[in-house]
Amino acid sequence: MADEANKTGFLRPEPPSREPRSLLPWAIAGTVVGLALAVLLITGRRPVPSNPGGAGLAPPDPYAKYLTISNIRMSESSTIIGAKQTYIDGDIANTGSKTVTGITVQVAWHDYTNQIGQKNTMPLMLIRTREPSIDIEPVSTAPIGPGQTREFHLIFDHVTQDWNQQYPEIRVIAVEGK
């Protein structure tokens, strides 16, 4: 009888029964993640290759000859924690016949031997407003029509220490338009 009491009862309680787990929360979470990924894929832009052009710059887009970059200005700012950002502002004019809805540029920072010390590939961002601070938008939000000139703003979180302190080379390597 003592042996039976040790199997279940006071000294050895019955193991708790597990409630079956519902798969509904996992199904809902999976659906939400799937929808989020679908939205990103549908609305996302074409990914820019990580290093187009290899060690040099990528070739210019054929329509780049109709996009004139001028009035280049550079500035820097520092944060309280000592981080520094470098900015390039300028004007871009569309002298061609199509409306431009996207521009990808490569910016080459040359070193003191005139070799490329740093290369950045990024979408060109247009200035929407300047007050109270600079607000930027992609070209797709405000396409550049034939004959129009728009201001642009590029932001760099890091510039190589070997930079020769001259204006970097800016090349239009991809143009989207209609």
C-alpha cells in the first residue's frame, strides 16, 4: 500500500496536464510578417548594387547627359557626442525630354594621389523645404520634368581621412523616368 501511495498521491502528485497550445497567435503573426514583407517588396525601390563600377566609378547612365549638376556647396555639422556629418547641396537641371522619377549617383572622394579614397552610391534626394530645417524627399515624390531645375541634398555620415579636401566627383549612374 505504501508503494501505491508513492506512485501518485501525497508524496508524488500527478503531473500537471498541459493545455493544448493554440496555433492562432502564430498564424496571425506569420500573416502580419508576410503582409509587411509583401508591402516592402511592392513599394520598395530597386536595390542599388553594393559596389557598382568596382574600384572605379560605374559608367554614367545614357540619360545623364541631360542632367546638369551645378552650384555645388559643401557643409559639415557636428553633434553633441562628436559625430560629424558632411553635406553636399547643389542644383540638378533636366535638359532632356523625359520626366525623371529616380536618380542614383556615385560620389567619389579622391585622396591626395587623386585616387578614389571613398565611393558612395546613393539615391539623389531633393530639397522640399529649407525652413525651419532642410527637409528632403526622393525624386519619385517630386519628379523633375523637362526644363526644370531642382535643389538636391546629399548626406554623408563618414568621409575618409585621406580626402584631398576638393569637391568630390558626382556621377549619375542610374536614371528612372517616363
